[in-house]
Amino acid sequence: MTHRTHTGTEAGETRPEAQGLARASGLTSAEVAERVARGEINDIPVRSSRSASDIIRANVFTRFNAIIGVLFLIILVVGPIQDGLFGFVIVANTGIGIIQELRAKKTLDSLAVIGEARPSVRRDGTSAEIPTGDIVLGDLVELRPGDKCVVDGEVVEAEGLEIDESLLTGEADPVLKRPGDPVMSGSFVVAGSGAFTATKVGREAYAAQLAEEASRFTLVHSELRSGISQILKYITWMMIPAAIGLILSQLVVENNDFNEAIRRMVAGIVPMVPEGLVLLTSVAFAIGVIRLGRKQCLVQELPAIEGLARVDVVCLDKTGTLTEGGMDVNEVRPLGGTDEDQVTRVLTALGASEPHPNASLQAIIESYPPSPSQLDSQPDSPSDAQPDSQPDPQSESPSPSQPQSGSLNQAGWRCTDTLPFSSARKYSGASFREPDGTEHSWLMGAPDVLLAKGDPILADVDRLDREGLRVLLLARAENGLEAPGAAEGAVPAALVVLEQRLRPDATATLEYFAQQDVRTKVISGDNAVSVGAVAGKLGMPGAEAPVDARKLPKDQEAMAESLDEHAVFGRVTPQQKRDMVAALQSRGHTVAMTGDGVNDVLALKDADIGVSMGSGSEATKAVAQIVLLNNSFATLPSVVAEGRRVIGNIERVANLFLTKTVYSVLLALLVICWQIPYPFLPRHLTLLSSLTIGIPAFFLALAPNRERAKPHFVRRVMRYAVPSGIIAGTATFLTYLLARHHYTGPDALEAETSAATLTLFLIAMWVLAIVARPYTWWRIGLVLTMACAFLVVQVTPWLQHFFALKLIGTTMPWAAVGVAAVAGLLLELAWRWVARKFPA
């Protein structure tokens, strides 16, 4: 697209500053107070989590809590209370879920305040950063590269102001804004600077209309959550006919004892409900948020923890990720006989005229600082209108603003025009007018863009790039800044060589990803050779063969092929970053994208998981699911590890819960077909569920787990749970039938139940022992503790009475053990067969 060079004026027009017009001073304190009193404030809070009432409602009012609640009330009527223990377990589980999610909410909210946007607003002629919620109608909001427009408004000042509205309109090209043009909340600045008056705030702003969709707590696609929902749907449909049949069956069988029929009917229905699975999923996510929060990692969308664990390709932005933000001027080489003093004057002029220098320009300012006599603080100067930043073409993000104001008066020079940096253009520029009226323009940017192909200077640049240095070219623009091809015919004046600071933790982080079989791709706007040299210093595989993105094919399939073959890419435009993410996804990859600059926004938005640095632009933080507030790339392994812990452990415990559901449904069907009393009372299954599922599942769900997340959660869980449940249910029913033939007399049913309970406990413990693998000392201890707890119940008289469990004789108890042993062998064979038949 054609980029404007004048700041809101047509060619040949006189700029407002040149006419002596003072910049707008914004509202006065009194006007702000009036608007606050009238309620004309931006009262839409930025939510980082669900409200407390939403959390309580989501944990209490669930389908299965309703089922369990009704059954609990029934037991309270028919008694005894020990058959209603399952109700107290549900209350405890729900309470744990609420407490953990409220803790997670507190963590999220506190981190969100740290990472919250603080726009710069001009009041009483003075600029100050304020919370988004303090903006009032009519406020003058200042903009600079990377800023997000937080309310709707109308442009008042524009210095090469280009705004990207792609997140709202889908149009990828930035829009040049002039005074009088509208600004929509949700858009962001990619070049230049300016200011706009807030015309719509609060619920009237465009972004507020998308508040629900754009809420920070959004349940983005989560295979874990959707998989569990799918499982629960299947279970509901299985439960309904089984429950109805069981009710009718027990009423017929126990026609002489209505209360006993009700108790055994409830006992058959309760274990079909995997209520703890939903609880543990919520708790695991919540604790994951708390753990990451302690490491200054803001998870704006909880399933992002899961998503990053599934990632197999991480696209890294070099600047701010592999390298630190700061840089140092290594040397300046005058070219073509250019006077060294003139180069110094130009670099000083460029630095002094820029109120918002990025890392590269900040390094130049530190080496060539303007003296106080070189600054003119006249209010009608261009810089008082907040001129656009002068970013380095190879810097991916703006750095914090430099507190400078006023136009430059370097040897009588006055800044008359600026050409803002564009990631697509790869250079920026400024024009200066001398006292005699002579005007000269300068460009600073990528040498391989400003120079013709084959220029001898590029040989020196290439050598410096291979050393991992960043090289900028200072050149005189013979055609001025107004020409569309301002770089054509530019006369080289000097090479500015900058040294980048490598992150000390980057090497270890790259090694972690390599060990975890996660491929890393460096995608940068810098020179490809320079990027490769930096990656090579960090020991990244594939760094020796960097690719210039300008030579990449546009066809998606061909681009994906090149991305699979190479690891380092330079001279990548923002649109190319987006295309590269799409190309990787077309090959079935789950892609994470890291970035901190406005040129990363489109790619961050399209990636499966977007990761932004806390010091990055407001635009990147707005679209990213994860924000590293400590700006440390080394935090990413912790996020990946936390995601793997959550997913791997939830899958692990899901096998326990769903095995119970399967054998419960099967037992109900077998009882209906044989027309015999249900073998258990609610208290029996509460005891079994607590010792073989509930308590151990809680510890297993929070244990370390580095296993890489795999797709098809439901399919893999059911492959194990269904055969396990069938074996457990069949073996238990077989023991029950044997006991019915063995025992006679008034206490026969209790003895039969005790034998069946022993078989089911041993089989369930075997399933737990399989799920707990690979063994560690604490896992072995957990299994043994649960076994000992059941043994205590069996040998303690009052517990025997409380749970109505008493093994009679030796023949049937040993038969129960024998049936359980055979079932255990079948379990081992089934699990091994599934693992071999369906390898991960």
C-alpha cells in the first residue's frame, strides 16, 4: 500500500504546527470532575476471570449435583444416615472446587491489574498514564506505536498515524488516519503517533459491544473440557434406562421391604455419576493458574494451559525473546566519504526528535545524547504534537518512551516531516530544514532494503550479520520522504552497528523444547543471516541455514514444506508471519506464537496459543492467551509443564472414574436381568469410591507429569475404561452369585454383599495400581495406604457395623480373592493389548 509521509495534511499544505497552532491541552480537572459526576466514564471493567457468583453457581448448580441431591434427600427420609455419606462427599467436593477456583480468581485478578493497559491521557495540557476505567467522555487520549485504542473516538492529531483494524474488520492493511477520522476501540497503532478525543466510552464503545466474546475468561476450544462434556452426555443416556430398570427391579424384588428397595436402588444409581471427574478438572486448572501466577504468568484463558501442552511447534520472535530489549552501539562506519561530524549530527537529530524511542534508537541516543541547548521547547513544534516513533526496522516492538519533548534545533535544523517505520517497509525517515531554507531527508533502516542488490557495502553488512550483530544503514533520501519510493536512489552515509544482548536463559529454554520434542522456529523481521547467527550462539538446531522470507513461496503447501525443513527465517513481514502460522497448522501442527510487537498481533491471533511478553505492546497483550509479566522466555517451560501435568493427570484419573461408571451400569443391568437384590448399599460404594477413586485421584491429579499431551482424549480413555469396567462388573457379579448359593439364613444378604465388596475393592485397587504407574515412593505409599484403610474397616468391629461389612467363614472370602486375582490378570492383559493395539 502507499504510505503517507505528511502528518494529516495533503502534499503542499502547511502543517498546523507551522501555522503556530498550539497542540490541544485536553480536558481540565474541573471538566473531568463534571463528567465523572454525570457518569460519563469508561465503566467497563477488564475481567480476568469469572465473578465469585459465577464460580459458585457453576460448581453448585450442575446436572449431576441435582441428581445426587435428590437421591441424598431420599436417603435422609428412608435412612440410615451412613447410606447418605455420598451426599456429604459431594458437598465437600463442591466446596473444594469453589475454594480453589476463588483462589485462582484472586491470582488472575491481581495479575491482570499488573498487566492492565494504562493509556496516556492529556489533561490540563499535561500527559499522564491512567487506568482504562478512569477515562471520561471527551478525554484526549494519546497514541504511539503498539498502543491499543481502548475507547471510540475522533482523531485530533496525527503524525504518520497508521492504525490496524484487522481484529475488528478483518482487513489486514493498516489504515492511515488523519484529523477528523474515527477511531474504534479494539484497534491498535502500528506506526506513527497522534491523539484522539473519546466520543464513546463505557458500554457505548465498540469494544464493549464485544465484551462477552472478548472477555478474558473465555472457554476457548479445549479438547479436555469438550471431551469430558461428551463423556457426561453418553453417561446420562446410559444412566436413564439403567436407573429406571433398577428402580422397578428392586421394588419388585424387595416387595416386603420398601425402604431396603429404595436404598439399593440409590446404591445402583449413585456410582454411575462420575461427579469427581468434573471437580478434579476444575481444581487442576485452578491450581495450575495459581502455580503459574506465582511465576508472574497471566493465563488469560484457562484452557490455554492445556493448549500449550499440546503444542508441537513454537514460533519465536527473536527480539525480546531470544535477545533482551536493550542494545549497545558497537561502532558507526561513515560511508562514501561522509564527514563523521555530519553523521554524528544526523544521528543526534534523529534521536532528539523522537519522544518514543525503541531499543535500537535508545542505544543511539545513549551514544549520541542531545545537549539541552539542542532542544527547543516551543509549543508549536512538531514534537509537541507527539511525532511518530522512529523504530528500528529490525526491532519487533516499541520500547518505553523517552521523556523528551520539543523539536530539535541541532545546528539550526528543524524537523519538518517524518516517515514512520513499517514492518513491511523496513525503514523510517525524517526531514530537517536548515536556517537557509534548505531541506534534507534521511532514512534509517535495513541495508539490504535501502541498497540495490549487489552493492559492495552489503558484503560488509553480511559479514557483520554473520557475527550476530544488528546493522542499520543511515542514508540520505534524494527523493524526499513524499515519494512512494523514498528509498530509491538513497545515498549511503553510514553503517550503524548494534550489539544485541542475548537472554542468559534462552539456551536452556531451547534445550528444554528440544528434549520435549517441540520444534522451535525463529521468525523475525531482522536480516536472516543475523538472526541465524544469534540462534547459532544459543545452540539452536538449524541455525546454520537461515532463510530469507522474501524468497519463500506464497503457495501454502510449498511454504509449509519449507517451514518443515528450516528453523530460522528473517525479513518476515507481519502478513507472512500470519501465513506461516497457517501453513504450519495446515500440516496438523499445534502452533504457539510468541511476540511483543504490533507486527506480531496477526500471527498471535491466528496461532493456537499466543504468548506475549508483559513489556510488549498493549495490542499483543490483548490478543494473547498467555502473558509473561516477568518478560522471561524461560517461563514458557513452566507453562508447558503445567499444561502437561493437568492433561496427563486428568486423563489418568478419568480412567478411574469411568471404570466405576461402566461397572456400575453393568451391575445394574445384570441385577435387572437376574431379578435379584442389588448387591450393595450406598455406604459400601461410598467407601469403595473414596478409597479406590476419590482420595487417590485427588493426589494423582496434582502430581508432576511430563508426558506430552496426546489427541483424542475421549477415545483413549474409553479404550481402557470400558474393558476395565466390564471385567470389574462381571467378576463382582460372579462373586455375588457364588455367595448367594453359598450363604443361607437371615444374615445371608449381608454376607453376600461383603464378599462382593471384597472382590470389587481388590479389582478397583488393581485398576488404581495400573493407573498409578510409573511407580514412585509416594505412589506406592498411596496405594498401600488405601489398602490398609480398607483392612482397618474389616477388622474394626464398630466400622464393620457402621458399613455393614462382615466376612463370614473362609471359603467365600478366599473365593472372592481368587475371582479378583483372575480379574486382575485379565485387566493386565486388556491394558497391555490396548496399549499395543493403539500405540500413542
